[in-house]
Amino acid sequence: MLRFLWDSISLQMLFVFLFVFLLVSDYMKKRKPKDFPPGPFSFPFVGNLQFMFTSDPVATTQKLTEKLGDIFSMQVGSQYFVIINGLPLIKEALVTQGENFMDRPEIPLDKDIFSKLGELSIEIPDMHCQYFHLSNMPEGKREAMTWLGIHGLISSSGHLWKQQRRFTLTTLRNFGLGKRSLEERIQEECRFLTDAFRDEQGKPFNPYLKINNAVSNIICSVTFGNRFEYHDEDFQNLLRLMDETVALHATIMSQLYNGFPSIIKYFPGSHQTIFKNWRLMKSFVFEKISKHKEDLNPSESRDFIDSYLQEMAKPNGSDFHEENLVACTLDLLFAGTETTSTTIRWALLFMAVYPEIQARVQAEIDAVIGQSRQPALEDRNSMPYTNAVIHEVQRKGNIIPFNVPRQAVKDTILAGFRVPKGTITLANLSSVMFDKKEWETPHSFNPGHFLKDGQFWKREAFMPFSIGKRACLGELLARAELFLFFTALLQKFTFQAPPDTILDFKFTVGITMAPRPYKICAVPR
Ligand code: HEM
Ligand SMILES: *[C@@H]1O[C@H](CO)[C@@H](O)[C@H](O)[C@H]1NC(C)=O
Ligand SMILES: *[C@@H]1O[C@H](CO)[C@@H](O)[C@H](O)[C@H]1NC(C)=O
């Protein structure tokens, strides 16, 4: 009966219903604060909805920046955003006043994924997961933990964030980029990846899965202590889930959920799939954790999970609990895979489209490394051109154009405007990385942007990892991966468009701006 009723509600009715609810609930909420940065015309109740439906948001916002200046506001539903543009203002917000913009907004989707303990007690039979220790915990302790807010590294705030971040950075450092072990893991993965590319025999193929898998293996080796074969089905499933989940965050239903969680949670839609996916991903990690517990050696650490379990065993490690470990692990996997893999896919695309640049990189590889030895991080210092090309790929690729959202920790004055506590703040990184004042030819792919007198030239306006104390936690690792994967691939292959195909730079917008799926030929050298 219910099922029948549900089916008979038309989509239109659903939207009318939603709309009325949104209007009423929004009306109850706060109004625009005083001295707030200027914004475009916004509809009563719903805000700047016009941007959700415009076919060209880039052009639409372009006009805004021109009209309103380097700092302006937008409204979506009852939520106000402040958007900041340009090097001086972004430096002011993320570095000079960095402490004031150190938090992340509590986006309802993240909140429900990363702080609800109840969710964990759901059994997922097909993943053989019985390890939900938290649901057996005494009531008092569970409450205390729920109260701490969003877990993990990416979406957490305050003391919890600071502590988890410090611990993760130290642990990553202990596994050593400088001490070679992590470098060796990347080099090993480079061998697997070049082998997998060679199997394609120079024929057109989509490199997406292989690159994603290779990159993800680095994080897996850091967190779980092992890599996965490129045809491992469980692992492919996990990667697919991550991808699907990223894509789903951009759907209208998910956005509506973020605006009005208490209403939308009763509706079917992509947000429900997101919850289901996260449960599956969590259970994958839970299973890894319990395996680690079985053969944990308290005096030795094989990987991130071991180190974390040891930290949990310390008397004062109250924030170090299993729920947080799962969140940190997934955050590392999530933040470390898609970003780096997307950048490498941009790199191959640029090389195929600009063969003369590719040839210069290969000439430098041949001169410094040759064909018989594997590239090492040490080589980077003697390879300014290759290094400049990788930087230019990151600048032009611009995969996270608006940075990851921050939230004002307290009332703050920025460029003379008042940004009240809790306001979501977006730093428009593209406004710096495509600034006419900073770059000779901002819209061309020009490695010369990073070269001066034949030497590598470090540029302040290069900030794909963002800046300040909350910038990318994996920057060192990511830069090591980009250099080693890129040089290993170009050492062995020349990348070309498939016959009768013209490659272009069209992109898709998800959590990162990624190239549209493409096929490419990796011709052995
Ligand atoms: C080319 C590759 C990468 C790019 C472009 C990139 C970019 C970024 C950016 C823009 C942020 C937001 C910083 C901010 O809020 O100011 C971020 C955060 C983060 N990244 Fe990366 N990232 C990359 C690779 C990695 C890797 C390999 C890891 C794995 C260790 C990683 C882990 C993280 C984490 C954990 C955060 C959250 C940090 C926090 O909130 O404190 N990233 N990244
Ligand atoms: C971000 O910066 C780019 C490049 O300057 C600009 O085209 C775009 O309009 C800006 N977007 C917003 C929302 O400020
Ligand atoms: C651990 O907690 C106790 C009691 O709260 C405190 O006295 C001690 O200084 C703490 N130790 C560390 C290392 O934080």
C-alpha cells in the first residue's frame, strides 16, 4: 500500500512539496549580517538559485567578480558563502588570519557519515563484517565521542582536527619520504604501472583505472601495509564506490540534503546511496583494522593502522578511537587517490597534445637518468624542465579551483568587511593561478612559467595544494608521487592521441576538475 502511494506521487508534486517546506524553514533562519561582503541579487528565501541552474557558471561568476570585487558573498538556501579572490586576499585569509579560517563547515552529509555511531551497527553481510565494537561500548563513553563532532582529517575542526593532523603528519614522516622507504614503495608501484601500460602494446586505451589503482596503492601501502593487484575485485569495488560517491555529492538531491537534512532524509535519492556507500567503505576498513589487531606487535609499527592502534593503547589517547581511525584512513584514501590520479591524467593528456614539450622532458630524462635505472626523488634537483612541466600541469589542471571550504572560527574582519563566525569561506585558487599579473601567459600551457635562466623557479602564485596551516596534508607525498610516476612513464613511453582522434581539454566537474574520459596510446620507446 505504502509502496503504491509512493509510486503515485509525481516528481512535480514532490518538488512543490519540497519548495513549500524550504520556504518555511528558511524563513525561520537568520538574515543577512551587517557589513557583510556585497552579493548579487538574491531571491527571497532561496537565495542565488540562479547559479544552480545556469548553463555556464564560470561565465556567470566571472561577471560577478568584475562587478563586486575580490570579496563577495552568495546565498544558497539559508546558507551564506564568502568567496575571496586574488593572491593578497587569499594570503590574508589562509595565512595571516589563518587561525580564524581554520575550521571546516559542518556539512550535514559529512556530519551524518563521520560522526554518527549508530550507523555502524548496521550489518553488511556481503562484506563479512562483524567488527562493530563501538556499539558495545558503555552509553556514557559513546555519547562523549559523538559530541566531539566530525571525525577524521578532512572535515573535522578544532582540537580534534589539530590532534589527528599532527599525529598523521608525524606518522607519515616516520615512514619516511626522506628515509627512502616510502620512495621505494612508489618506485615499486611505478614498475607495476609501466608493466600494465606495456600490456596495452601501444593500442588506444583509457588509462583511468590503472592510474587510479597505482596511486591508491601508495596510500594503501602506507595505511594498510599492502598494495592490491590491479585486478583485485574487492579493491576495484572500493575504488568504484569512492568514485561513485564523489559523483553523487554533486547531485541535486545531495545538495538539497545539505540544505535541509531533517526533511530530505525521509526521501529516497542519491543521498541515501551515499550513506550506503560510506557504510560499505567503512566496513572494508574495519575489516583491515581487526586483522591488524590480531597480529599487532606493540613495539613495532608496519603501517599507519599499527601506529594508530598503539596510540589508542596509551592512557591519554581518548580522541584516538577506532571510529576516528576509520575516518582518518578513509580520508587519506579519499584525498590521496582522486587528486593525484586526476593530475597524472591531465599530465598524459598535455603530453599527447604538446609533443614538443613531451620530447624535451624525455630528452632530460635520457640525459639525467638514462633508460636502465629507475627515476629517484634525488633526480628532481637535476631536472628543472621536468619539474617545471609537472608544476605547469598542476597549475593549468587546477583540479580544486575553489579549495576545500573553510569556516570562520570567530567573527573576523576581512578587507574591511565583517565575516561572522560560522560563515563558509571559499578561496578561489584559480584567481591566483590564472592571474594576468602573476603569469606571463596564464591561459597557455607554458612550462616557462616555472623556469628562470634554465633553473626551476618557485612561484608564490602556485598553490594547487592551498596554503597555510590547513593546506594539503599530503603535499610532500603527492609531489613525490607525481614526479616518480610521471618520469617513470615518460622514460618508457611516448603518449599519443589514437589515430584519427583529436584530444581536447574538456573536463568534468566533481569534487575535482578532471579530464573527460579519454583513450590514449602509450607507445613503447
Ligand atoms: C595532486 C595531488 C593533491 C592535490 C592537488 C591536493 C590538494 C589539496 C587541497 C587544495 C586541500 C585543501 C587544503 C585547504 O583546506 O586549504 C587538501 C587537503 C588534504 N589533502 Fe590533499 N591534495 C593532493 C594529494 C593528497 C595526497 C596524496 C594525500 C594523502 C596523504 C592528501 C591528503 C589530504 C588531506 C588529509 C587533506 C585535509 C587536510 C586538512 O583538512 O587538514 N592530499 N589537498
Ligand atoms: C575565480 O577566478 C577565476 C579566474 O580569475 C574567475 O574567472 C572566476 O570568475 C572566479 N570565480 C568566482 C566565483 O569568483
Ligand atoms: C594524562 O592525563 C593525566 C590525568 O588527566 C595528566 O595528569 C597527565 O599529564 C596526562 N599525560 C599526558 C602525557 O598528557
